[in-house]
Amino acid sequence: MWFVALRRAHAVAALAVIALTAILYPFVAPATSLFQLVMAAALMMLLVLPHAALDQYAAFIALRPRLGRFWPLGFLGIYGSVAICVVFGWLAAPLWTMLLLVLLAALHYGLSDLDAGPVWRWIDLTARGFAPFALALLFNPAPIAGFAGWLVHDMAQASRLVHEILLPVALAWQVLWAIVVLRNLWLAVRWSDGRAAIIVGEMTVLVLAFAMLPPLIAFILYAGLVHAPRHLMDYALRNPHQGDPRRALMRVVRATVLPTALAVVMIAVLGYLVFDPMTPHGHLLRMAIWLLTAFAAPHAVFALLALRDWRGLREVAPAPMRHGGQSSR
């Protein structure tokens, strides 16, 4: 119950911040691409990176039962293989790589939000997992087509893909959005279901965010304020040694500090080594996005192995207890 209450409190707070930002942003923020990039980078460092820095913790959960003390080798092998495949994909088939990464990200987001029962599970997963991508496309089709074309080095092909295929799919996705919202609205009104009311609020606020904010800012706010904290809570809830929920959550939060600091230092060092004033900034930015997705893909894979699959949160056996009711760990 403690985690249920915490998840609901977090959802209300996160949605309030996103809604307030969406309302105020057009009046207080400069309408420049540079400001959006700086703000997105800052939000990513502060909000998104810490939860992604727990990939080694996910590997420990998923691989240690299978590999024993050699689990770090499995972690490095899987992480490196997936990252290398993504980089090779960007170089060899960038358009298909972009589509596959969107599908993987949608699965990752949808599974982290999955609360529905078996009958509604796939509708809920599709509607909520694809929400940030479909909404960005519906409210900003031309900028998204331009960004995709720049990212894959092919404006014409990306424009056809976005306007002839992806935009009609996003329009059809609205039917799933409506089904999820109406179903949960009925549950909230008919049965006073607080969880259903939060889902309705979340889906509505996301529409407001992508309608009022630049798509990059709206996406980072969703990933940093909605998705990432839920990810941390799942790690704490997934911990079989959690005896005290508050202690389990703080243990997970503390585990993010050192990897996040090391990641920031590594990013700064790589930026210093790679940056060349003679290289066009657009080229450097594209390379940074390719590398970011190369690290994000293994993160989604390990989350699938350690935390959630299409049945929901993976269950674990409780830890053995010592005398006096304390966990053995």
C-alpha cells in the first residue's frame, strides 16, 4: 500500500508540474532552438539520466541467478552487443533503425505504465506506450518530418514516411487513446477508482503538453517526470529484500548517485575530446543523438529482463529472514 500511495502522489505532482509548464512556457521561454536544446539537455541530465544509470542493477537482478558471479560479463556482453548493433544500424540503415528504436521505446514506456487487467492489457500498452510519439506527430507533423529527415540523412524519404504512413497511424491511434480514457473515466466515476482517475489525468495532460510545448521539451518532461520516477519505484518494489519500503526506495535512489556522476563525467570528457570547432554543429548533434540511442536501447532491454514484461511487474520470492524479523541482506 505504501508504494501505491507513493505512485499516486508522484503522478499528481508530476502531472501538475507538466501542466503548469505547458501553460506558462509560451509566455516565459524564448522561442529559439538553442534554448530548447539547452533546456532539454539540462532536464535529461537531472531527471532522465539517474534512472538510466541503474542498468547494472537491472543486470544484477536478471543475470545473477543465471550466471552467478560472472553476471558482469553477461551485462557487458549484452550491453555492448546491443549498443554496437544500434550504431551499425544508424550507419547502414538509419530509417529502419529509427523505426525499430521508436517501437522499442514505445514498448518500454507502455510496459512501465501497464496497470490494466489481461483483457485490456494490449490496448493499454499500445495507447500509453505510443502516446508521446503519436502526440508529437499529431501536433507537429512538419517539424517531426524535418527532424526525422535530418536524423537519417534523407529528407524526401522521411517526409513520405511521416506523412503517408506514420501520420495516418497516429490518427488511428487516437481511437485507442479514446478507449483507454473513456474506460478509465467510467471506472473513476462509477467505482471511485483513484488509479483510473490518474490515468485519465495523465492522458489528458500529455495532450496539453504536446499541444502547448515544443515536442522535444514535452517528451523530456514525460520521460523525466512521469516515466523515470516510476522506474525507480519499480526497482524498489522489485527488491526481494525490501522489508521496509522506504528503506528499499532510498537504497535504489542512493544506487543512482555514483553511476550518474560517472556518466556525467564521461559525457563531459567525450564532448571535450570529440568537439571540433571546424565540424558543423549539426553533425555533432546528430552523432550525439545516435550515441544516446545506442545507450538507451540496452536500457530498455534490461528493463524488460529485470522489471516488467507484458504480464506486469516481474514477481520475486521474498528474501529469507533472520532472527528478529530482519532481511538476510
